[in-house]
Amino acid sequence: MQEAMIKRAKELLADGTVNRVIGWKKGEFFYDATPAVFRTAEELDRQFIFDDFTQANVSKYLVKESRKDGKILAFLKPCDTYSFNQLVKEHRIIRENVYVVGVPGGPKLDIEKIKAKGITGVLSVKNENYTLKIETLYGTEEMPFYEAISGKCESCKSKKHVAYDELIGEDGEVLESNRFDMVEKLENMTAEERFNFWQNELSKCIRCNACRNVCPACTCENCVFDNPKSGVDNKAPADSFEEKMFHIIRAFHVAGRCTDCGECSRVCPQNIPLHLLNRKFIKDINSLYGEYQAGADTTTKAPLNDYNTDDCEPSIVHERGVE
Amino acid sequence: MQVNENFEPVIVAFCCNWCSYAGADLSGTNRLNYPANVKIIRVPCSCRVNPMFILRAFQKGADGVIICGCHPGDCHYTSGNYFTRRRITLLYSMLDFLGIERNRTRLEWVSAAEGAKFADVMNQFTEDVRKLGKNRRLEDLRCRKQ
Amino acid sequence: MQRIGVFVCHCGTNIAATVDVKAVAEALSHEQGVVISQDYQYMCSESGQDLIKNAVKEHKLTGVVVCSCSPRMHENTFRKAAASAGLNPYLVEIANIREQCSWIHKDIASATDKAIILGKAAVAKVNLNTPLTAGESPVVKRALVIGGGIAGIQTALDIAEAGFDVDIVEKEPTIGGKMAQIDKTFPTLDCAACILTPKMVEAAQNEHITIHSFSEVSAVKGFVGNFTVTIKKKARFVDETKCTGCGLCTEKCPMKKVPNEFNMGLDNRTAVYIPFAQAVPKVATIDPNYCLMLKNGKCGVCSKVCSVGAIDYKQTDKFIEQKYGAIVVATGFNPIKLDKYDEFAYSYCPDVVTSLELERLMNAAGPNGGTLLRPSDKTHPHTIVFVQCVGSRCDDSKGKQYCSKICCMYTAKHAMLIREKYPDTEVYVFYIDVRTPGKNFDEFYRRAVEQYNVHYIKGMVGKVSPKADGKIDVQASDLLSNEQLHINADMVVLATAIEPDKSARPLATMLTTQMDTNDFFTEAHPKLRPVESATAGIFLSGACQGPKDIPETVAQASAAAAKAIGLLCKNSITCNPCVAHSNELMCNGCSACEKVCPYGAITYQDKEFRMPDRTTAIRRVASVNPAVCQGCGACTVACPSGAMDLNGFSNSQIMAEVDAICK
């Protein structure tokens, strides 16, 4: 796949369709796949990678890239195309300036899950018939493929590209996913259990802002948390409003816009399951206002910018489930 | 749950200028009592209430927050309260999801003619919040575990 | 550096009796930015206002907080006072310590505490207020009157008299409304048609008045001075411009069994019809529910007999759009449905009628040509029982809680007219109270009792039972003599409660005006602004605001016209400066605000910006048209970046209030 992508990228650079390519390159370690922009065939040959670790969603970079001169080629996995569409819908990405090549999605691998097995000094990982052959400094190890797949791929919602100019490989289908299972499990707990769960999780937060910085819905020119006039900016971290409410406000700001790409939880250094907050909003929106998948198209009105005269009352929250 | 007889909850009520604020005035004109715990903030429309205001109130020590607007269909600005309804439903649902007591949040439609309803709602809401006691969970949410 | 003045009003004892005003003034004097804090007996009085004006000048105030009654009452008063002393009027904030404090709390300590907190919130807010300048927007010199009854006609005539164009939209085929159905009017007993129909003709002939009959308002956009209204002209299947009103089609129409709504269904009309002889416009209308041609495609008689070719079976609803500066609502009333009142046998006994049906039975143009006959057997009734308050002043859900106001007087009128015309008829009136305030009203009622010997009995009718011999047994109690009565009556007349027309509720939604729980339109102030709605540019005329008799309706109609004329006289009006504005540096151009704006006030432009890294970038940013924005604030919450904010109710102002209250 990687070769096919490099070949096509070179062609598109050569015929002038695009003047840049956004994809992934290796970081410090081979599994640190980082989004990168390539300008020449030579750069592509030297650095471009596409493997089991190229998880990052590059859509967000197109907010800035699509405003530069010339067209850019973007390789998008199915989940990334939802974010892409959502950003096009919000006029954040200029569609005409991007040439989208759809590429197959995951499941991608999470190095942390491999390390969690006590496997260290990893040099390379190969998938052979859904068994991972792991070369390490200390010898070869094996583990089942499915035990190492990334959290965001475990509950994949779609293998279908919702936006592309061309595809490499076959397109897939929207999947029946189990992504709301954990939300449901929490909903069925008592309020106190839920509170304890979240207190436990959110107290780990170090406010590194990684979730915000990676989130394709968080593309504000000036984030409210950085704006001294917003009343929620970070003035005195010891006891600021923002620290307490950061995640609620962030989740609310992306409600109805979050495509559930899972990047927030993927990048969280403290492993806080932040995606559960977003999924709670998605689940509520689906059940209260009708099925809605952000980014599925570029025209449907976002549920929070829309209404029905017979929408339910907020008291529904107070009436359902356990307290 | 701690029961403190002397506990006086702090309650913030956001009222839209056209219906609920006028309804609150009417309950004053008719001398209909409700607890002094309730402090009203006037907003042009219930749709002006940013979830950040609600969270801010809780963080600064409010024990209950109630939003009042025109009845659906009666919004002075045609559609404002319909947006309010969705936003606030989702926000309250999220607070519930985080384990915050449900009775600390409420949304009521009170028209300019419903002075009696305004007083009833405030009496009821204050009682509900009083029963819950001091709001600890929202203030605590991020706090390091003790 | 802020220099804020705080003024605490006693409002006589209204505030001072429950709130320690001196303590409030003292507590607020320590708040941030406060340089002077005083209390005074009546802040709204001239000397109270002078206190503010002098303080503004003397202390060079940058903000004023008045702790007093509701801002809905005197915000404008204090803003004007500040403005006259040279302070921007939007640097004034009110802490409502009367309606929302002293009047609802009894305990002085807690009321004082609360007043201090409300004052602190206002001070916190005013610290962040910015001077605002109101813009101007032009006024379209044309008025719309919705409803063509006596209220609408009078309003339209008065507005036209002042030289402004005015359109009447009437949902029925003719204007005239309920008054056209009435026989005589109290307390003068002059003929309703004789005083109404000349006004109808005058409206039709006035060059400034356009009548859209058989039409409805289907959409309203815009705001005071600049409403855009879509009017649906319902298909009447007759070309209004051609029809001469000769009536030949109505004579020849073979479908003659259509209940005649003008006569309350007491007789029949044809499928093509003119509601009554003096209808305006005098144009035929085809009822598609009964017309054989429209239903089955077979007939076409009217088309054949029409000499001017006015019949058009293919006509469809038409929509016209028109701009107006002012809108007057005159949608009137209807008697309530009596299907929940089985005890009065209305649904199955034809000789139990409503008062409005009696009007038609007694009207010379009515089904019996003015002779009062029982609907069942067309015989002359000798004993008639009137039942008052049917559905009015009800505690249960069947009827209305309010007094319908007009029933006492029209019943006295009916009783008197019957006794005058048919002295051999006994007339009984069962009442709870007789209410006759009004010029010459009580004298009128007394004449009915004393001169015409109408039997007024204080008491309730329990049951009305038709008997086999055609008579009606009326079982009632006489509360004064405390005995049960049975009256062997020939007819029973129910003084039915009145309610707002059903079209009022959806109209209120379109006009964004408020209604009370009974669907009567709510006036801006019950005493001081009785003909204005709280929505600027929308005025109220007649019974749509509450039950009214004809003289009151006409008085209010003229008052509403005067208010509308006052608006139309202006070339432009001052806009509310509390509108949204977008901070272009923070705007994402995401269109969320645009999608929630009910007024279409937000547009986008591509603008070039210098970025922090010294490059320039073209960004899509929102801008708000301040003349169109009404200041609801929906956009401010839809905006994820907080670029959109609202003048007068900014994020930081509201947060400051929240902080002050929660501290």
C-alpha cells in the first residue's frame, strides 16, 4: 500500500495536480508516525510511511494547508474523511485546494498495548496472519494482533470514505459498531458511581492541551481557553474554573460537530477516556433528535443549530435511568 | 447525604426578558412569596444562556441553576427557546452523566402571565436543592482525589 | 478607572418597609468603582432624577446603578436622566429590588441581604458596560390590520385618515366581523347594521385602504418599521375584479343545502354565496366543500349564468408579499363551543340556542325575517329562559375563568327587545351577578327589570331537559329565596362565553408577541400601554386583547391607530443598540451563528488579515447587520470561539453578575 501511495503521489506532483502531499513520516521511533508535508518525490521516497502505526488524522492540518498557494494531496483514511467533511462544512477547509486520495483504514496498532505486555525495546512489528512478530533488542516476541489494536479502532464506525477525489484500494461500508457500550454502562451506574468514575479519570488530567490540539473540531482561531476575555481562560491554574470545567466545555463546544474520530483519547498521555464525553453527546443527539453523524455530508444542519418544535424537554434527563 | 437545617442554597435563575423576567415581576406585583435564595439574572432570551455561565455559577458556589424562558412557540425572537431546549437538554444530560445531582439543574417555561407559576417553580426548586445540600461534586470534579 | 454612582430607592414604603435601604446603600458603597452611594424616597420622581443628574456631573460618573423597581418599569426613565446629564444611557443598570425582592420577601434581614447581592451584581455588570450608540432604521409608511371586524375597520379608517396606506386582511369572504351578525346594540338599541355597514363601505372606498378578504397572514418577517408579511389570498374561485355581486349565481346554484355560517347554521345557503346583502367586497365565493363542479367536475351552472365570466374553477391560493411599518392585530373573538355543556341540552335540543344565534333569529335579515320563532317548530315562544355565564367565570376546565364582560348587557338587551316586541312573552334571566359598569349601562339594565318586567333571578340553572310535548323543563335554584324552581320554557338562550379567535395563537407565534393563558394578546403594560404589544410595532385592537363591547372596541381601535400613526409619522426609528457583534480576529467563519439567527442578520465576507507570523491570510468572517439584529443572543452561544458577543449582555458582563451572586 505504501508503495502504491508514494507512486500515485509522485504522479500527482509531477503532472502539477498538486504541489504538496500530506501524509506521515517516522518520528523518533518507528512507531511514532507523525503527520508531515512532502514537497518532492525525493522527500516522499525518503520519509513517507503508511503502516500499522499511521493512526493520526491529518484533516486538521488542512485548515491551514488549504489556505496556502496551490493544491495539496491528502491521504485520508475512512474515519479521517468524516473530519474532513465536517471541516469543509464549517468553511474551515477550502475544498477546491485539496486533492483527497482515500486510503484503507485500520485497525491500527497501539504501541502502548504492546509495551503493556512487558515487551520493551521494540525494533519492528510485523503482522503475520494476525499474529504480531515483534523484533526487540532482546529477541523476538509474539502476540495476537487484536490484542494490540488501537482503542479508537476497536469500535470503528465506518470503513467508508465519505469524501475523496480518488481511492487507492477498495471502499468499505458503514459498520454496526459497539461504540456506545461503555457510555451505556456508565449510564446504568448510580450517579455516585459515575461521579467517582469521572473524578478518578479527570483528576489525572495535567492540562497539557493535547486533546484540544489534536481535535479536528477544535480549530478555533482563538480558543476560549486562551482568551482572557472569555471568563474561562487559564489565569491561575491552582484553582481556576477552566481546569475544573475544561473537559465539559470542550465536549460541549464540539457537540454535534465531533465525528468521533477518537484522536482525543489516543493522544491523552494520561489515558483519560475523553472520547466517552463526546460519545455521550453523540448518543444523546441520536436518541433525542434523530440519528446524526457529523461529517457524513457537508450540508445537513448540525443538531445544535437546528430544532424541532416538538423536541423533548430537558426534564427527560431527570426522568430516565437511575440517579 | 448530609442534612443541614441551616443550609441556605445559592440559586441562580436566568430569566428571559420578555416572558420569565416579566413573570417574576408579576409574582412580585401579586406579592407571591418565594425564597430569597433565588437571585435572578436578566438575559434577553433564554438562548443567550451560555453553558459556560451555568458551569461558572456552579464553580463559584451556586448550589442550583435554573433557566426560565418563554413557552416553546412563544419566543419573542421566534426560535430562541427551541435552541435553548436542545442545548440545555444536552448539557444537563452531560452533567448527569458526570454524576452531578439532577435536581441541581432545571429549565422551566414561564410566561409573562404566569406569576404564580414562577413562584411555585422557585419554591419547589429551592426545596429540591436544599435537600441536596451544598454542591460539592461540581466544585470537586477535577480535584485531585483526596 | 470607573466612577460609579449607586442610588437606592425607597419607593415610599414599597421597598423601604422590607429592605433596609440605608444598609444597602452603605454595603454597595464599598464595591469596586463605587464613588457615591445614596438612598432616596422616590428615585423616579423629578427630584430623584435630579439626584442622578447632579451626581453624574459632580462626581464625573462613568456608570450608574439604580436599585429600584423592575427595569421593565423605569429603566428608560433613568437612562434618559443619565443621558440628559451627559452620561451614555447604556451605562445605567437597574437592580430590581422591588418586584424581585421587597414585594416577595417578608423577612427584613434576608430581603436586605438579597437586595445587597442584587446591587452588587448590577455594580459588577456596570463596571463592564460600554457606551452604546443606537442606530437608526427606516420606517415603511404602510400599516397592516389583521382582522376586518369593527375593530380592524375602525383602526384602518383612522390610519387612512392620517394619510397612510393600510391593508386589511380578513379571513372571511367579507369584512364586518361579529358586529355584522348583531341585530341591535346596547345601550342605545340602534341597529348594528345601520352603523356598521356605512363604515364597511367607507373602508372599501377609501383610497388608502386595500381590503384583502378571504385572506390570511401566512408569514411575518422583520421588525418594527420594516415587517415583511406574506398574505395568502385563498382561492375563492371567483375573479374579484370581474364579479359585480349581482347574485345571479347564488340564485341558480343547485347546491342549496349548505349550513349558513352567517346565520349560525340556522338556515342554508348555496355553494356559491355572498355572506350577506351588505357584504364588502360584494363578491361571490365558491365553497369547495360543497360545490358540485369542484367536487365532481359536474355542474358549472354558475359559470354559465355569470355574464362577466368571473367564475374560475381553476383558481388557486395566491401569495403576496408586502412590507409594512406597523401591524395592528384585530382578530376578535368567537363564542366557545358548548359540546361540554350537556346539562343545557344544547347539542340535541334545537330550541336551546346561544345568544349569537338569538341575534340572528331576531334579525330582520335572519332566517325568520326578524320574527322570533322557535327553531324546532317555528312557533312563537311564550316563555324564554336566559342562562348567564355559560362557560364564563368557571373554575373547572370546561369553561373560562374570566368574565366575558358583554353578556350581562346583551342579555338585558335581548330581554328588553323581546318584551317590547312580544309583550305576551315571559322572560327569565338566571344570573350569578349582574355586571353593568359603563356609561348608561346600569340604567339600561334597570329599565329591563323595572320597565319591561324581565324576571331576574339570582341563581344557577342546574339542568335543561326537553320534554315530549316540545316544552323545555328548566331546573334552577333561586339563591335569594333559597328554593328550587322548575320553569316550563319554550326556549332557552345561553349567554355563551367568548374566547379569542383560533387564528390568534399561530399569529402570535408569527408576530412573536405574547399571549396570556387564555390566548388573549398581552398588552405591553396593563394600565399605561393597553394597545401596544410588548413587541415593538405590533398593536392590539379590540377583543383579541380581552373581552370588550363595541364602544370599548372602537375606542381601543382608534387608540391602536393613533399608536400606529405615531410610528408611521417617523422617517426612521432608533434601533436597539444591544445587538450582537463579531470579533473578526476570533471568528472562524464556521457559519454556526448564521444558522441560528432568526433574522438573517449575519453575513460573511472574505477579509485579508495580517497573521501573527507576519504573513497575510484571507479569512471568512461574520459580520452582523445592526439594523436587522434584534439582540436575542442565539448566535453568541452557537459560536464556539466566543467571537460573537452581545452588547449590553456580554459574556463578561453576565459572568460578572454570576460571580457577584455566587460569591
